[in-house]
Amino acid sequence: MVGKITAVRAMEILDSRGNPTVRVFVELSDGTAVSSSVPSGASTGENEAIELRDGDSSRYLGKGVLKAVANVNDLIGPQLLGRSADDQVGIDRLMIDADGTANKSSLGANAILGVSMAVARAAASSLHVPLYRYLGGTTTRRIPVPAMNIINGGAHADNSVDIQEFMAVPLGAPTFAEGLRSVAETFHILKKILKSRGLSTGIGDEGGFAPNLKSNEDAIETIIQAIEQAGYRPGIDIAISLDSAASSFSTDLTSSYDMKRSGSGPMKSADLIALGEEWVRKYPIVTWEDPLAENDWEGFRLFTEKLGDRIDVVGDDIFVTNTHYIERGIKEKTANSVLIKLNQIGTVTESIDAVRMCRDAGWRYFISHRSGETEDTFLADFAVAMDGGQLKTGSASRSERIAKYNRLLEIEQELGNSALYYWR
Ligand code: PGA
Ligand code: ZN
């Protein structure tokens, strides 16, 4: 029997950028006591669920989350007392109804998600099963292929690179542990190459290097060099995944762009699509997220029409983990994959609904962290539970990223021979 909720309380903590975020504690009648912490994005989509911030400029430059904390302590918590912790859908529904808005702006998605994740973890703990098995079922055993973000640009770094994320994907490795090793080695070799070229080896928000490279292409070519020097075959052992986060260099979020950091200059959707075709021809790219801006549905559709049979075209800011937008995307063939971020939608249940919609449509889904993270490893268990192919959780540096990788190593070891790891 799973325990009943006896206490729910929240506190303000700091995320990996030193900004406030919410941690929620849940206690159950059987003595279970757990907590979970909420991440926070920088290049956020405009239709994401609202992260409630205090706006009080005398604290944390207005970024405090004491209102969200109070909403958990005073408004959400009391309504959950006595409920069975495994009533995830009922509890998430109760919070959605209590909030009453379409974007969770009343109670705050940060308040709601903190409770939602902590309730899931409490139920798993009460049942003495790992979180991934509680959420995924008894046969859950596939470890996702990591997309390790080894060069950071765009909104995650102050450098000359427009594209936000350049990721190394160990798709040819026999196990997660071996895959992780190969991309971590590539990361270290990349550091040596950057150093030898007199470039900065300082890191960006997700732990990748943030050098002032000559161009966006230079970033890809330098990574290919690092893969080779680390002793791996580009495209066979390790492929490349990109997140343009194109909204961040779009001037109207719809069809006009300005890649000014690298000096590539103004562009229209068609120019970015032509660039995409050229790069996919030239480089071992397997996945491309947000190649166009969040309101450029037509540009996205054309990009997918041209490249969707060769690579995963992933919608992040355009879909914001929301079935309303994913449904439209499926109808209009806007992409062929969705990035899943729990805090974009605000509950565990709705995130799983988004995954289910992708599965039903034959679309892929990639589980993702945010650029502002905490030491919470919920995401690693969630990714395994969702049985998806790929996880984005940053580079081989910064402990908030490494915590997730280490949790996946633990899960793989725990599963032993039963563990599955494969790309397709
Ligand atoms: P964010 O970036 O967490 O800053 O939004 C991650 C992403 O765009 O995938
Ligand atoms: Zn993204």
C-alpha cells in the first residue's frame, strides 16, 4: 500500500545559474520523506507555462520565487493531505483546476511541477521501487542515448556562435557507460584542440565550451576533429545533434533572422533551410532542434519536408511540450519529433501525455533538462521511464549535468544484463 500525503512544503533554493527556484518536500503516512527541485530555462518559448517570479527588485533582481513557495505551502499543500501518493493523475488534475489558467500563471508552473515531481518520487519510494520503474512499468529497461552538449552558443554563452547547442551523440556504443565515455573523451580532446588554437575553454550554461569560433561551421568541424582525435568515427560511433534555438536569433519569431554573432547576417526562412540542406549533406548530423523560430510553422514544415526523411527535426519552443501545439504539428507535418521538458508544461502527467501523443503519431521524443538546473536527478529516471531514444542533459562538466549522467550509470548497472541501449 502506498502512503498517504501528510505534509507538503516548499522552499526557495538556487539553480545552477544562481537564480532562485523551488524545492518541494513531500511526506507520507508511512514515513516516506522526499524532495524534488524545479529547473528553469533561458531561451524559453513564449507559450511555455509560466514560471512565477516575485518581481520584487529588492530580492534576487526580481527573480525570487517566494510567491510560488507560498502557493505550495498555503494553497496546494493543504488540498493534498490524506491523498494517496500514487494518484498522480488526480493530484496533477487537482492542481491544474486549482490554478484555473491555461498557462499555470496563477499558482505558477514552478510551484505545480515541484509538487508533481515530489509526489511521483514519494510514491516510488513508498512502494520501494526505483522512480524509473514506478513511472515506466516493470519492464522498463532502456537507457537513452545522450546528446552531450559540448559547444554552447546563443543565449547560453557570450561568444561568436549563433547556434545554441552542438551535441555529440554516441549512437554506435554498445552500452550507455561506453557511450558516455566516448563523448566525455571527445569533450576532453576538444578542450585540447581549442587550447592549441588559442581559444577560450571557459564553459557556458550547460557545461559546453563557449569559444569565439570563426563561424557556426567552425564549431561543427572542430567537433568532428575532436571525435576523430579521440579515436572514434564521426557519424558511425558519434554523430552530431544541433539545437539552433532559432527564436533567439529571429527578429520577428516568424520568418526573419539575423545571425549577427557569427557575422552571417540577416536571413529568411528559405536561407536557413538551404543552410540546413548543405550542412546535413556535409556533416554527420542526425538530429536538428528548432532550426526555425517558434512561430515559423511554415518554415519548419518546409525544413521537415526537405530533411525529415534523413534526420530528426525536433520542435522545442514551437511545441513547448503542449499537446495543443504538438497536435497541430502532427497534422501539418511541421516536424517529426518533440523535445519534452517537464517545466514547459508543468506536470508529470501532462508531460507523459505529450510523450503518448508522439508515440501514437510515430514521432520521436527527446527528454530534456533546462539550461538552469539543480542537483535533482528526476530527469534521468523520467527519461528511462519514457523509453525514448535520446536525452539532452548537458556536457561532461558542471555537477548539475553530471548528476543526471551518474544516475543513468547507476540505473544501467542496477539493470545489469537486462539494460537496453540502442539508437534505432
Ligand atoms: P533553455 O534551453 O533551457 O535555456 O530553454 C534549452 C533548449 O533550448 O533546449
Ligand atoms: Zn531547444
